[in-house]
Amino acid sequence: MRAIILSGAGRYADPWHPFAETSARLAELVAEAGFDVEVREDVDAALGSLEDDVALLVVNAGDPDRSSTDGEPLPAAAEWPAVDGGPLASALERGIGILAVHAAASSLRDVEAFDRAIGGRWEWDVSWHPPFGEAHVHLVGNHAVREGLDDFTLEDERYSSLLLHDVIEPIAEHEQDGIRHPLVWAREIGPSRLVYDALGHDTRSYDSASHRALIANALDWLRRVPAPTAAGRLPAAGAR
């Protein structure tokens, strides 16, 4: 099976995330899961030419409109051409697995199909994270992606107050100031499947055997598309 990793570069790069390094680590995990993997740094072109034989799409890229250290929009943001999201919309209709990692919660904002599929977003001035450091990951629910896994600790960022705009199935959470925040969730969108993993700030995250095991479980679940229990199609544009 063929997999493509969209790796943050160009307008999808930022000063905080070493996308080339984390994409290389992800490529190892995807290959170990049995996929023929290709890392693409030309994110817009890769999306616009997404072919029917791509079974898995991994999104490991940043916010194209806010890539400066102060979080302000890039001066040239409005000058970028519109991204062709049609091939991704078609892929979601036929059945594809999507693994969206860490900063993907703020990426591909102008790709409507991805925005509807991911189910939750990083929103500036609302979402935040404590300083990078020891993160305690609490596994929740009974989803297949958490099967055989226990709570674990790793060195990472803990995204907090992500804004959900659709139903998710929580897999992992972290606690901050007495509040539980979702870290990992799954979604079925018609015949397609998506896992969002808020972990993965840098390669230290992938040094965790437990995190790698969680990703391996996610890849195993994502490869099983079209989703056998899917009853509906991708929600109509504008649906929430």
C-alpha cells in the first residue's frame, strides 16, 4: 500500500518544529507498518495530485498563515494560490486513512475536506500548551488504537484547549490544572478513517516506545479502509 507524508516546508514550515526530522521518524514507522512511503515537502502540489492508489496520508506540517515566531500572519499569506482540495475530497469519498500529527491541527486551513475531516483545531489566542517537558498521557475509552497500551510518560508538548467542531472518539488525554484535554482521537468519515495525534513536537517524542506503539496501532487501524462499519458519506460542505 502507498503512503504519502506531507512534511512542513516552505509556507508550511515554522521556527518551532523540525519537520524534516520528525517526518523521517514517521516514515520509518509507516514503512514498518507495511506501506510504500514517500515524504513530500511540496505540500500543495502533493495534495493537488493525490492519486487513487494512495491508501494513507500523513500530515506533519505547520500553519501556512502563521509561521512567524510572534504568531502573526505572514505578510505574503494572502498571495498564495488556492490549494486544490478536490483530490483529498475524492479520496475521503472512496476511502483513505489519514494520520494527522501535532501541528497538523493548525495546518491545511484552506483545504475544506481536511478541515471537516480532522474534527478539531488549534485556534490562536484560545489553544495553548505548557512548556515542553514531561508529559503524562492517559489512555481512555476502548478504541482499537489503544488496545494493549497503558498510560505512559514522554518528553513532548501538551496541546491544550483545542477547539472541537465535530464528534471525536477520544483515545488519549492529558491533565492540566485539573482539566482533561484530548491528545489523541479517532474519527470515521464515511468510508475513511482519521487519527489525530497531538504528540510529536520533535524527535524526542518518537524516542518513546509507548508512543511508537500507539502510532503502530493507529496505522493498523487506518489501513483498514473502506471502514467496514461506515454508514454515511462525508458530511456536506459547511456541516458541523
